[in-house]
Amino acid sequence: MIVCFDIGGTAIKGAAAYAADDVRPLARQQTPIHDFNAFVSVLKSAIDEIGGTPECVALSITGIIDPDTDTSFIANIPCAHQRPLKADLEAALGLPVLIANDADCCALAEYGVGAGRGHRVVFSAILGTGVGGALVIDGKLINSVGGFAGEWGHAPVAATRAGNPPEDLPRFACGCGLDGCLDAICSARGMEKLHRHLTGKAMAAEEILESWQAGEADAARTIDIYIDMLSGPLALVVNVTGTTIIPVGGGLSNASALLEALDQAVRARILRRFTRPLVVRAECTIEPGLVGAAVLGFDFVRQRSAP
Ligand SMILES: [Zn+2]
């Protein structure tokens, strides 16, 4: 048995995992964001509630761990921010601790029990609050501590001319400090910014998608440009990683027509030919953080017990 946690800025969800497909969540607890001892106590009491000695503790976090220094960057939980989180938790809990970020856990969950089952290379993408992703190859999370590998949303690669007929586009500023990131124009807020830029109308991403499906011309133009901007970089990801499936999570993945349009555009732009969908909705949509942490934990247990 291993104990998994999905740690967010407002709540900590714990679970006992007996297998990747047997994850039993506990009641969620409020995240103590300023007091590290209180933070550790929440984890300890969950472990006590489950009982027995877990083989390890696996965490999904909304942040990154610097792979060179092991320092955590979890801005929304100040008490867990900028410290050697793994070492500190191992000392406090007396158990091996594994940490991956939420995008990494989505990829692990899809590899283990979701749309990526049976695929050697799984690149999973997040389209929602941000544009993110993570890569799992032969069951191994690439750059397992870090949260940098797979981040295709941050680089100044967004096209400045896209759509049919082509439209000149600005390079929107991104929260990471660069201009022209996909995150700034293809996240849900990015889609809204793009639509406002093209039409002058402020609409929520859900409304834009609904209007598009209802055949409204302005929304169709926005989505045409959106798909054009997103599919080129995603096609490059396919060529570079050799992924044979792209499970997509995040809020925008609920729009199945959007994923179908993205799938067609990506498949038309890659070198390898697929006669089946490549971009699909993530299947592990319930507690992907906990399930992904469980997959990470069981891989650690398997490796440790290998001869
Ligand atoms: Zn960025």
C-alpha cells in the first residue's frame, strides 16, 4: 500500500492506493499554507487514518522542483515553497517521498489506467487554465523531479500569422515573462483574449466554443486560428517525442469537437500517418493527481524490489 496526496493551494486530498486502479480517497483537508509543521500534520494524520506502514508517500503538487537543487517552487503554498521538500518530508514522515507536478501526474495516470494504456510513449497535454504537458516513456516519467520536461506551452513559438485566410496576430505577454507563448493565446483565457482581439467582444471560452458549434462566423474564425496556432507546435511535439497518443486534460478538453478539430489538424501536420485519433480526451478525469501519484509510487516500489 502507498499513500498518495494531491496538494493544492486550498485543499489536500489524500488516498490509500493498493494498485493504480484501486485508489481510495479520504476526506479532503484544508491546506495549511503558512505553517510547515501544520502542513506535515495533515499528511501524518492521513497516514495514521489509513493505518499500517505505507511503502512510500507520493505527492502531486501544483509547482515545480528544481532538478539541480531539489528546491520546490510552489508559490501558492508559502510554507512548502523554496525548500528541499522531498528531504524535509522524508525526515518528518520517516518514509520515502516521491513528488511530481500535476501535469506529470496526469501523464502517469493516462499511461497507467487511462487513454495511454498499451502505448510506450505517452505525451499528455493540458489545455485549460494553462497549456502544459508531460512525457512518459516505457512507464517512466521523463525528468521525474522537475516539472520542466513536456512544458510545450512556454516558448515564444505562437504564430504571428495564422488561420485561413491568414490573419496577423500579436504576441501576447505570458505570465512566465516571455512574449508569444502558446500558454498566453491557447489556454482558456488565451482563447478569450484571441477572440477579443479579433472581434472586440469579451466572451468566456465556453461561450466561444458554444457559438462555434452553433455555426456563428466570428467564433468559427477564432477557433480556426486557435487550432492553426496550436496544431503546429503540437505536431512538432509528436515528431520529437514519437508519442502514439496525446490524452488531453484540463477544462478545454471537455469540448470534444475542439479535440476532434485539433486531432485532424495535428495528424495532417506530422510525418507519421495515423488512421485513428491521436489527440483524445484524457480518460482519467476523476482524481488524476491521486492516480498519477499512485502510478509514480508503485513504479518506485517495483524498482526498489527488482533484483
Ligand atoms: Zn510562457
